Amino acid sequence: MKPREIGITELVLRDAHQSLMATRMAMEDMVDACADIDAAGYWSVECWGGATYDACIRFLNEDPWERLRTFRELMPNSRLQMLLRGQNLLGYRHYEDGVVEKFVEKSAENGMDVFRVFDALNDPRNLAHAMQSVKKVGKHAQGTICYTVSPVHGTEDYVALAGRLLDMGADSIALKDMAALLKPQPAYDIVRAIKETYGEDVQINVHCHATTGVTQVSLMKAIEAGADVVDTAISSMSLGPGHNPTESVIEMLDGTPYTTTVDRTKLKPIRDHFAAVAPKYKKFMSAVTGVKTDIFQSQIPGGMLSNMESQLKAQGAGDRMDEVLLEVPNVRRDAGYPPLVTPSSQIVGTQAVFNVLMGKYKVMTGEFADLMLGYYGECPGDRDPEVVEMAKAQTKKEPITERPADLLAPEWDGLVEQTSALEGADTSEEDVLTMAMFPQVAPKFFKERHEGPRNVGMTEEQVEEERRKAAGLDKALHEPIKYTVTINGQSRSVSVEPA
Amino acid sequence: MKPREIGITELVLRDAHQSLMATRMAMEDMVDACADIDAAGYWSVECWGGATYDACIRFLNEDPWERLRTFRELMPNSRLQMLLRGQNLLGYRHYEDGVVEKFVEKSAENGMDVFRVFDALNDPRNLAHAMQSVKKVGKHAQGTICYTVSPVHGTEDYVALAGRLLDMGADSIALKDMAALLKPQPAYDIVRAIKETYGEDVQINVHCHATTGVTQVSLMKAIEAGADVVDTAISSMSLGPGHNPTESVIEMLDGTPYTTTVDRTKLKPIRDHFAAVAPKYKKFMSAVTGVKTDIFQSQIPGGMLSNMESQLKAQGAGDRMDEVLLEVPNVRRDAGYPPLVTPSSQIVGTQAVFNVLMGKYKVMTGEFADLMLGYYGECPGDRDPEVVEMAKAQTKKEPITERPADLLAPEWDGLVEQTSALEGADTSEEDVLTMAMFPQVAPKFFKERHEGPRNVGMTEEQVEEERRKAAGLDKALHEPIKYTVTINGQSRSVSVEPA
């Protein structure tokens, strides 16, 4: 029997450097790999998203739209893929539908092919308009399920969500495991159940991080269950808080009833390119290597943990972490078990800190109150009615049940006006979108854009210098320092070198 | 249905530090973890083998027998496990049967429970006497299959070898994948075929390295095929050229029809202990982190590659590596496809270098000629008769077909005599065995043994200093250096600090 072909989505241009080096990789460190990536036969190439956009304008003085156009030009044969936070686009608030539509339209126009659309709460209403916009421009709309573990997240709940996404016209379903919590058996069960419920021809893409060291096995079981595409990162930019290595996933399928569309001879130059580039970004690199399995017990992602720790320390209460760790599951339960992913992880974590320091819900953060009152959307489970009442009382706001974006008035014209007043902004709709999504950062970026991209990594010389230092070679290389010292009228030449 | 219980063999005390830090870990850095390891519920604890024995006397001035007795005392509830190179014991030549028997007897007496017996060529005759000796002292005899990939290593060949091992009375079969070549499908096929041929109650243990990033999936498929025990290393001493992480393998089984006998709450202190210890051995650590998949194409393990490179460079022929890489498969084929593992990897690699530099088999190494003439045992496939003739001609030796150890005369009494002449050797049979296996190193060790163990790792203070240096904190901490400089009779106080 002919093996079934599994597609591979390469993550190195987006999530890999986002997870491993704080999204700092400059475009100039990616361009030389693009021809090989384009020729390798990936199902898609993920290369754009919220953090890359943000980092471009915040740190790299790079126009993210220019980056997208460059990718399009350099990879004419590839499906370019992006991650889109539904109604939040790439920003941190809900946008009015007109802005969402405009963003999708411009992204498609600049070269995007596959839109992976998700919402942190898995509220389908927060995805609907973005999905519809993608369909409208004739691109690939990938509806996303954020995977988490809770009493209200059973296989049947994920199957129901997949149904909602398919009803929106999703061209494929992504199962997105941002915390590396997806174990092999649930991976198998969820993929199989979606296929059995909606048909074997429903395309399922599986995205896992590698953090906990179990998810490559989960990819295998997902494939056995019928998954069509899996996400990987080239080995030199893989593992740790990143993803499973592309080469290993491909090799793993040898002899099984599955094969891939990727030409493995093309992977070596891609690997070597990023192996050479990665050391430039050492100072941004995650200290975490190897695997971390604590999250299976604590349910608390690493980033959330360090966030809570620094909040406690700032309050001189660094010794109360254990209480906070016990409080997190309570807060999450009261809020209806949101997946713990940006921004819900921060919202839940901060409230747990507040509860420990000031008494249970004595003081709510504005964000937590909004979460309880429905302003982020519908939570997966029931919210605790008493806590909802407290949120109402503290904020004088009423709970809502409608889609949050329905409360917003058209805002495009206002955004155009704001943007056109900024120094260095051109009249393009791309600039308006940059301003819309990153109003704090955009003005400075527009002003400095003409200076051109900045590479925040080390130069090759600096990398070489670091390498020598690490190898203890720096001392031997430096010439002795020569002084002329004159004492009591007598000059002497003194040479000083490291002992 | 009650899940099937999978046993776990913990490798941290032997193969993990052998693979990750050149076997340098001192006993004092292990003792504090032993109580937790003993309580965790592992199927066995691997803690002894050739490289650990060698490192003990060569680098650590530790008596390996004392180490074994200490493990026995500290882990009274655990099966202690060792790796034994069949007729080679822990040394590099064949030993006469009496020495083999004595070694096994003393190992059992000092506390060993499980003997994993293997031969680099998979020649069952090289395992037979060691297996028989283990049975004789009533311990667990684990017959081992070295996994490799070649035209003469099909599933049926491994099944046949398993049969030979079971005929010897093997209490279990180990499938040993030292180069991380075992992909999921062959792992499944081999385990399933052995079970189907010899019965579901044949115990199968699977040992994989992690190097290529596919073998955790292979462990999963082996378990699905019926494997009873899998080998892992605690996460803080895992991955890279080491092994799959214990915690991840246990978590991976959640929800499947399999569970483990390990209490996962006991793993955290073991992990934390070795996370603290590992940085002390930084300078011995493998530079390889992440995964390396090239071996799937080249069939050449990393150690063999670097060995051949340095041989070529020594001959001023560093530019001929490509020719050597093409020659390796030819030499391996001519030699009847030995697995490429110590010592066969070095023997084949060096001969490939000779062939390229001096013409095909114009000059043979003594070791390669011996391999061709049967002095290492039977090779898996047919050896090339022409090359055998050339080996005969060059060495004036006749090929043998009998078991190599059959050519050896009893040697125990001679070894006793040699040992008793050495300064610092006591009259124990353990010392005679040390001398037998490491005649170059033992004399110096006996002489210096009274000085007690040496820890070649850094002290905690040095680790802290390194950490500060890496964080750029060393400069800030050092006081400025003050000089009194007198020029032309005038004294001035000068303070120098880093710019």
C-alpha cells in the first residue's frame, strides 16, 4: 500500500525563534535560507505572527509588511502561513470587524496564504469574523483549537469546537498545543474523534511545543489517528521551549504507513544556516534547555510562573509562592477554566497573587474583572456567580453575553486620521494597521524607519570572540601591554600580561 | 482493563554520565541521590560497566568494587544492573573462561543483580560463557542484541539471535540501540516478532540513545509491541547523546493501556540533585546538544567520524574526508557488516582511512586483519574471501572459525601472580580482576589508591564563579586594584578597575 503523505509546516521563521530567542531574529539572518526552505517541499512555511510583527517594529526597526513581501518574493513556491489572534489580530484588544477585514485583506495582498486563526478562550465568536474575512479573500482559513487540560476540556468539547470552526468554513483545523501538554493518547483521541465525526477528509494540522519531552510521540499518535500536517522546526532551531526537530519527525516515519512530502536532502543547508546564525542571538536565548515536565502537575506554564514570582518579590512576599501555586487552580476554576495562554495566563496568575496578598477577590485587577464579566468572550466552563457579582460591584460594569467586538463602533477612519498625523507614517493602509495594533510603539517606529533595519544579534566577529573566550583562547591571543614607567627619574619599560 | 505495567531502568548512574560527561562523575556526587532512586520503583538501576570501571581507576582514584558495594548498601531495594561485554568483560580483549567466571562471581558477590551481556559483533559464542556464569550464581542474565542497520540485519536476524540468547537461558532480552538508529517501526517489528516467536512472556528490555531525536517514539512503539522494560535517564541528565528523559517517558504513557511502576513524585529530588551536580562537570560535557540526524544517512557514529578526521589530518590529508566517507560502507560490507560500535567502528574507520591513503587493502591494520580472520568472532554477514586472503598473506595468520576464547589457555594463576607483585595491590580477587582488565592503568591505581577518591569536577565555589562570569557579574564584584605609584619622588595612589 502506498504510504499516506504527511505535510510538514516549518516553524523556523516564526515560532521557533519566538520560542527560543525572544523573536529577535533579523530578516537579514533569514533571507539566505529561504531558497532552500522554498525547495524543501513543506506543506507551509510559518513566517508571520503577533510577536514577530511586534519585535520588528519594537526592536529591529524593520517594517513587518516589508518582511512579508520579502518572504513572498523569496519563496514563490511555498504556502506562507501566519498566526492570527482572531478578533485581536496581532494586538492586545478586540478590534472592530472593519479593521479585522482590512488586516486580512492587506495580509493576503502582501502574500499570506494560510491564516491560522485562534482565540485564547476558544470562543468561536472571537474567530468568526477573521475566518470569514479569510474566506472572502480566497485564502486558506485554518480554524484553531487551543489545547489545554481541565474538567471542561474533554475530547467531546474539542470535537464540538471543531464543528463550530468547520461551520465557519474552515479549510482545515489546527490543534494547537502551546504549553506542550498534549500527550500521545489525547492527541490520538482528539484527531480520531474529529475525523470520525466530520469525515476523514477534514484536514487536521497539529502544532506542539517540545518543552515537556512527550510531544514528538504525540505527533506520531496524531498521525496514526489521521492528522494530515504536523508542525516542526529545523533541528538547529528546535527543542527546549521550541518544537520537535523537522529531520527527526521525518526520519521517525520511515517504514511506517506514512511518509512526508519533504525532500530530506534539502534540509541540511537549512539546518547549517541556522546553526551558524543562532549563536548571534545567545543573549536572547531561553535558559531552558532539555525538558521540563513540572507543568503536567502544576498546570502552570513557565512564563506565568516567573511572572508571578517577580510580582511577589516586588511586594516583598517572595516566600508566599506556595500559597499562590495552590490558589492558581482555584482562580482558574472560578473563571470557567480558560486555557492558560497569553493573555489569560497573566490575568489568572496576577489575580492569584492578589488573592494571596490581599484576601480572596478583595481586590480584582481590571483584566480579571473583565474576564469574569465576559469582556474577553465566553469562558469554556461556568464562571462562579459570586465572583461575577464581586466583579460587577468593584467595577460598576455589567456582565455581557454578546460577542465583545459587537460593542465596538467602526474605528477605521479614526485610525487613519491618527496615523496620518504621525511623523514618518506614509499613507498606506499597512501603516494604519501597524498603528492600530501597536499604538505605543508605532510612532517611534515610523519616525525611525528610514534608518533601516537593526540587527540586535552579535556580529560574526563577536560570536568568534565569545567562542574564543569560552575556549580560554582570548588571553593567549592578546599582546602583552607595554608601559613606560619612570621612577625616580629612571625610565623602565614594563610589559604586563595575564599571569 | 488494567493498564500493563512497564518497568523503567534508570541510567543516570552509568550510561547517562558516560554519554554526557565522559564518565567522570565521582561517587560522592551520586550518593545523596541513591535513597530517592532506591525508593522510586525502577525495574532496575544501571550503575556499573566498562567505562565507569575504567574512569574510576584512571581518573577518579576510586575503587570500582568499593563503588559497587556502596551502591548495594545505599539501594537495598533495587536491582543493580551492569553492562558486560561478554567474553571481553570490561576490557578490550577476549578473556579465558575461568576469568570470565571469576568476574561474574565477584560482581554478584559484591551486589550486582542484572547482567546485561553483549558482544559488538552479536556473535552469540562471545556471550555464552558470561551468560552461563551469571546463571550459575543465580543472577539475572540479560542477553543483548546490538541494533544496527545493514542488508544482513533484518527483523528475522534479530529474532534468530534472540532465540540463541534464550537457548543460553537468558532471563530477558535487551534490544540495545547505542547509536540512536532504532526507528519506531523496526522497534515495533522486532519486539513483536520476538514475542510472537518465543512467547509473550519473554521479557524484552529496550535501550535507546536519544541522539537522533526519534527514539522516544521508538520506545512508545516498542511498548505497544509488548516491550516490558525501557531505559531512561532522569531529565536533568538526559537527551543529546544521552537518553530519553525518565519523566517524559512516564508522562507519555498517561491514558494509554500502559503505566509504569515508578512513583513520579520521587523523581523531582533525583532530578534536582543531578541538575545541581551536572554543572561541576561542564568541561567534560559533550558539545552536542539537540539532535543529530546525519547518522541515518552516513551510518557513521559521531565518535567514529571525529576519529577518522583526526587520522586524516595527522597524515596531511584532511581534504580527503569525502573519499573516506564513501569507503566506509565498502569496508563494512567486506567485513560482513559488523555493527559500528566500539571496537568495530574504530577498526572499520581506520581501515577506510588506510584504503584511501594507501590503496585498497594495500596495508591492513592488525585489528582489521584479525576481524577478517575471525579473531573477534563471527561477523554478521559473509566476509569478502579476497580480502580474507589478503589478510592471511599480510599477517601470515590463519583464519579461525572457532570461538576466539577457545584459543586461550587458563590465565587466572598468572594474573594473580602479576597482581601480587604490584605495590598497593591487596590479595583480593577483585584486584586481580582490575589488573586483568586494565593492565596499563591498574599499577598506578593500586599505588595511589590509599590517597582516596579524587573529584575531577569543579567545586561548588568554582561553579558559582563560572555562573557569575557568564552573567557578567565578576567584574562588578571585584574591588578596584589600588597601587601606590611614585614618580619623580612624588607618591600617588592610583586605582585601576575594568573599563
